[in-house]
Amino acid sequence: MKLLINLIRNLVGCIIVLIDLVTRGSKLKRTSEQQKQVNEEVKDLTLYQFFACPFCIKTRRAIYKLNLPIEKRSASEGSIHRDELLKGGGRVKVPCLRIEKEGKVEWMYESSDIIRYLETRFP
């Protein structure tokens, strides 16, 4: 039964990924100098995610539209990034944005919170 549920979940997730790719739209345009600054600022951000998770897709879609080259790490079962997420954030829940600022690390969960944070920080 669990195998069937996982199969259905992954199938639906892949369909959502395909729809996202087809309907994604365009990226935010910035001057080359502004984009260079943004590229530098996002080096302190990392998104932990699952490929077919609807909330991760929603977050990645916002990241794409905001034109933010944020590093993405798969937190799939068995990956080293899953262990990093558990040790750093305290739980394996995605999406999760790791924010490093002034030597401190914050782990932000919930797609809506992550998107709101990114839209505020990179208007």
C-alpha cells in the first residue's frame, strides 16, 4: 500500500513539474550590475527540496521568476543533504531555505514564508 501511495505521489509530482516547466513564464529582468549584486547576495542561501514536492515546485517557480540563482539541494532519502537538513534545521521538512547571515544560520520552512522573504529581500 505504501509503495502504491509513493508511486501515485511521484507520478502526480512529475506531472506538476511538467506543467510548471510549460507555464513558467519569464524571469525578472535586471541590469547586469543589479544581477551581479543579486548573484553575490544569494551565495548565502540554499534551498533544500524534493524534486516532485508541490510546495518545492511552488518555491522553485518563485525563485525562477525572481531570477535568483539559489543553490538547490535534494533532501531525498539517503542523501547527505538530508542529514544536513536534519542536523541544521532539526527536521526533514521541505522546502527549507538555509539563510546564512553574519556568521549565523537560520532555517526557514514553509513555501509561503520563503517566497515572502525572497520577494521582500529581492524586490
